[in-house]
Amino acid sequence: MNRRQTRSPAARASLIPHDLALLSTHKSVRAYILLFLLFSAHIAVPAQTVPLQTCPKHKPKLQKFGSSLRKLKWDQSKRAAIALGKKRNTDAKGTPEEAIRLRTLLASFEVLVTDPTQKHAITALSKGDFTVSEDDQPQQITTFARGDSASTPSSLVLLLDASPSQAPYFRASIEAAKMLVSQIGHNDEMAIVSDDIELLIDYTCDKTKLSSALDSIARKAGSSDLAPLARMRGRSLQFSALFAVLRELVNNEEARPIIIFQTDGDEAASFRDQPGPINPAQGWPRREYGLADIYAAAEKSRATIYSVVTNERLVGLPPGEMYTRARKMIDARMRAGFKREEDYRRYSDTHPITDTFVWMWLDLFGRGQSAAARMAELTGGWAAFLEKPEDPTKIYSQILTDMNNQYVIGFYPTNTKRDGIMRRVKIEVRGHPEYVVHGRQWYYAPSNVE
């Protein structure tokens, strides 16, 4: 995978939905998009032998996964979600301020350094090769490690969209995920979440359990004689599931949090802060939060999000090319709903793909692609388009390579204020202004009220 295509400022800018204004005039017909996404089931994948290993016990959760989303309430005047019953942090021994003073903030960053072409990682740097400043004030690096070091474990979350639109990519994606599981570090832990806002397996570094969980997902997908599209079952609540991950599974004080977010993003258009009415027939629940709330949660977390956007790219292209790609995608998706080609031909003769339907598809999935790419951009990660069913292994391998080639850099900020304000951090390689440093270079200071 060419990193320039996924990391360069030009590429990132092209993912922002400036071209979606063209599509907004067709929002009124968005409800038709799910006419052929009404099937369910799964695909079988052979089991893979994974060595047994011991795993440290993760902190137990205090609530059912996704329950924090039910504690939010939409505030129409603020156009944002507010948390119900939110209280200041205290402990049994003193006031909030006294409890806060017992904690010392370590600001930690994971960065990848490449040459000017952004194609080759620079992997032989040491602590003394870096300089760090916060809001233009020099900082002293106190912790330093390579991403593949045993001393820098990662906490990964794999969020898989298992909705009908994923059928062409699902089998290869499961295999790619199993490859990732087999190659992560022995101290790394991983959790798997579905677009049903379901925690399929909690954090574990037991590779046997993780591989078995992926096999189980694949078996469910293959337990039917229906066509691939008709077998998939996910509810397309991908961004809501991501919101739950950010609120409940990402701990800013523990190991490197990394999220692999594989989706076509079609839920993005349904949130309260998005333009245009949403037809209840689409099956999305009424939510008490907007897409901007999820953006904010991603930006304020320590997580790095790698978005794997399924389907051909629909954004940042001339309108004519977007239209051609969308029509091709619709044809392929509808064909996947039939076991026999002749059945599809008979159906398409009586149900032709109209221009209105194509523009509606572009609006829905174009906004979804832009939102998924934006999540990655806000967290210092990158987005890649999974345009061919055979591509997941290549993309997942690049994610793993980048994780291993990162440098983990930490410092104790000289600004000790707990004001909840964003701090800008600049990380550079001493004596090499031509090197490009990729990754999140900001953080939000903690607040006295959390």
C-alpha cells in the first residue's frame, strides 16, 4: 500500500466531504438505499491453529458494553449530547482537587517517521534524535521506546461491520484479522466489536481465543444456503459502536490504544446533527447523540484509529466518475443477493437502477466514507479504501508494520494546569527537517471536572 495515498495532506483533504453538496439535493430518496440490504447470514472460514499463551487479566468492566450511550441525552439548543447524572470525580479520602493532585500526567505519543516520499519508514532513531515542544515550550522526553518493543504493549480493538454491504469483503477480512492476531506482540491485547454494538470478545492476549472468536463470526456468516449478501446480519450501527468503544474500552492511562475500524460508514447520514430527514424504515434507532459527538470523543481520546473503508472510493472525485463507480457498485451489490445470475437478470429487468437511486447511494455512502476517514484524521491515523475483496491482508499488514515502526514518546508537561484545553505538541527529528512525522500531535489536558 502506498502510504502517500493514505497519509499525505492532499489525500486527507480529498476525503473531506466538500463534494457532497452536489449530492444533498437527492437526500429525500435516501430511504430506498436499504431495499436490497434486508437479508441475513454468514461465511465459513477454516480454523487456524494458534499457540496457547497466558494473558494478564484485564480490569473488569462495570457495565454492559454500549450502556454508556443510553446515558446521553440530545440537547437541541446545543446541537450536542449531554451526559445524564454526570458528577465531579472524588475519592473516599478527600475533595476532587486533592484526588487530582495525586495523579501526575504523562503525555504519550505514538509517531511514525518517514522519508520525504512518505514511502519508507525511518527506523534507527534514538531518544536523543527527537525534540518535543508543547505550545512552543520545549519539553523533556522522559519515556521512549520502539513500537515493537515488549515494553510498549498495545490495546487493539477490531471493529468489524458485518452488515449486508460487507459480503464481498467479509471472508478475506476475517482471514486478514486472523493474520493480524497471529502477528501482534505477546503482550498486546485485543478486543473484537461488531456493528451491532456488541462486544464479541473482551480484551485478551490469548491468540487462541481471538482466532476462535473470528472463526465463530465466520461460521455464523456461512450457516445458510442463501447468496452472500442475503447471509449477512449486522445492523450497520458502526459509528455508534465506535462511540461505545471510545467511551468504554479506551483507557487513556494504559497501553497504546489502537482501533481498526472497518466499515462502509452508511450510518453516518442518520445522526441528529446531519442534514435531511431520515426515514424510520431504514431501521436505524433514534439516538441521543450526533456525529460531531463521536468526532469529539475520537479527538479527545488517546486512541489511534485506522479506518478501512470498504467499497470503491466515492469522494474527492469528479461527479461523472463518482456516478459511474456508484452505478457499478450498486449492480455488484444487487447481484450478490442472488445465487443464480439468471435470477438477477430477471429481477433487474423489472427493477432497473435509476439515476435517482444512484445519486441517493452517492449521498449515503459518500458521507459515510468521509466520516470514517475523518475519524482517522482526528486521531493521527490514516484511512485506506478496501476496493477489492482480496485487499484486506495488504491493508492489515500495513497497519501492523506502522504499529511496529512507531516510536512511543512521553513527557511530563511543564504546564500542569488541568483546564481541559487542547495542547499543541510538535515532535521533530533533530537535524532532519526533511523527515515527515506522522501521528497525533496534540492532546487535551485533563479537567478538574470529568
